[in-house]
Amino acid sequence: MNNKFDALKDDDSGDHDQDQGSPKDSEKEKTEDEDKEQNTSKKKMVVPGAGEHPLQYNYTFWYSRRTPGRPASTQSYEQNIKQIGSFASVEQFWRFYSHMIRPGDLTGHSDFHLFKEGIKPMWEDDANKMGGKWIIRLRKGLASRCWENLILAMLGEQFMVGEEICGAVVSVRFQEDIISIWNKTASDQATTARIRDTLRRVLNLPPNTIMEYKTHTDSIKYVCLFTKSLVLCILVDICWLILTKM
């Protein structure tokens, strides 16, 4: 079966075996190899194909899954998140999206992320660290529809806030699902308000829907506090076990 994503992969199938040459030739080949390494990031940038409909920005799909109740450090979170692929046109987006499982069919603590290419779905990323996110908690059964409406609105530039939008996340949990959209500047209240109003419209949310805005700095502080509290509880338990055995 042909893989429809092959067109998005770099063409790196050439034969790299080379005959031994003079030292000068070797130095020249080494320089060329170094130049190729430096240009790797440029080669990986996807571009619209001939006749395709380009998007205003390139985007990347990500996926993550973790064990519930286990606090994740920045390093472990970054290792756990997996890049699915990038796209630059409507047609390339559909090649990914049409093959992806819908959020409502995911199990456990799973997340889909759709971010502008070059921005990692992490609070600490330079594009995110001064920003925040609008959060909407959904009852089970609504995640797939809301996620599709959200990302189509984002790709179609319906939020009308310039370069403020960083990406969107859908988080599947046991009791509820969570959808969020991230922006660059948490302190820009006019922009965050416009994002909120557009989000309410594109998702067709009831007027009484609770929407929470949370800065990434607050999220980082919360995780740090939670981790310290958990470590303290473990230390207390260890001390109690030691004392009871004395």
C-alpha cells in the first residue's frame, strides 16, 4: 500500500558510497557535508505543492500520552511528545488529518497538538513563555467536533489577531476532555478578549459556558508547587516508616 505521506518526506534515498580521492577532495567533500548539515532545517521546511492552496503559516501536528498522576518534568515531557508531521497547504493538512484518529476515540491521558511550525507545544518555548491559553472543559462526546471546528478556524485565520496565535491542544481525560488555544502575549487583554469571543463563536458555545484564561507562568508555578508537595509527602512517608520500625 502506498503511503500518502511519502510526498512530505525529504528525498534522502541516494547512494552515498564514494571512491577514495585526494586529501583535497576529502576536505572538499567534508565541507560540502557540513554545508548540507547546516541547511538541514531549510530542507525540512515544507512548501505547498504545485496547484495546492497555501496556508498563511506552516503548521505541525504533535501527539503525547502520559501516565495519569505522574508529574512530568520539562525534560520528560519533551521526550514524551512526538511530532507527527508538518504541512503548508490545505491539501497537505488533509493528508494528515484524514488518517488521524479522532480525539473522541482516544483513550487515557492523550493529547493532540497543532502548532505553527517552529513552535514546540511547551510553556517554555520562546514563542509561548510570555503567553497563555484559553481553556474550555467539555463533557465527553464533544471533543472531536470542537477540535475540528477549532483547528479549521485557526488554519483559516478566523481569529484575526495577527501572529498572536501559537497553536491549539485537545486533551482527552477520563471524566472530561479539554480544549485550549495558545497565544503569545498574555498581557494583551484586547487580543485575549478577541480570541475568547471568536472561540465562543466558532465552537457555537452556549452563553453560560465557562472559559478560563491561564498564563503559562502560572501553569509553571503550579506544576513546580505540585511537584514540591509530592516530594515532601514522599519524604514524610519515608520518615514515618523509619520511625515505626525503630
